[in-house]
Amino acid sequence: MGKIKLSISNIDGTTQNIEVEGSRSQPFTGRKIGDEIEGTILDMPDIKFQITGGSDKDGFPMRPDVHGGIRKRILLSSGTGFNQKAKGERRRKMIRGNTITDDIVHINLKTLTNIKK
């Protein structure tokens, strides 16, 4: 697995960006949106993170309601990856499933415990 950019949203509203690569990115493979991760993976003990989303190498967003790590065209009327332009509009859009694979380059995380400074 290559480089992964992690955007970590803290409880106080700040965001921290971290890049991991090589063996440090392996623990994320196979995880799904909504899974909790221990902070020891990122050298931040006593902190738990939750995966909230991400995007693949071509910029397609991950959606929690599409199972697996596949890229798929689905009919959307709201939610991640869709901006409604007219009331009642639905469009078929390309999105990525909820499982992290080798094609994922960006992962969004949120902290579940407060970071001590």
C-alpha cells in the first residue's frame, strides 16, 4: 500500500493532517466507514478514532451505504458525492464502497476522545 493522507477532526473543531506510508498504512486496509481505530497505530496512545469517509486515487468519494471496496455507478438523490441542482433531481454518479482498499489515498477520521496537549 502506498501513501495515505489522514484528515483527523478533533473535538475542539480543529483538523490535523498526517501522511502515512508503507507499513504504517497497512492497519487501515480492510477497515470500513464507522470502524474505530486505536491511536497507537498513529503514535497517539490513549486516543480512539472513527473512520468517517475518504476518497480514492481518482477523487471518487466513499459512501457508507455501498458495501465492499468497489467503484460503482449508483442512482443518487442526496448524500455524499451528490449536489442537487433542482428539487427532486436524481443522477447516476460514480462512487467508491465503504471498505478501504489499496486504491484509497485519503481517509477522514474523527477523534472519539479528547487530545491532551
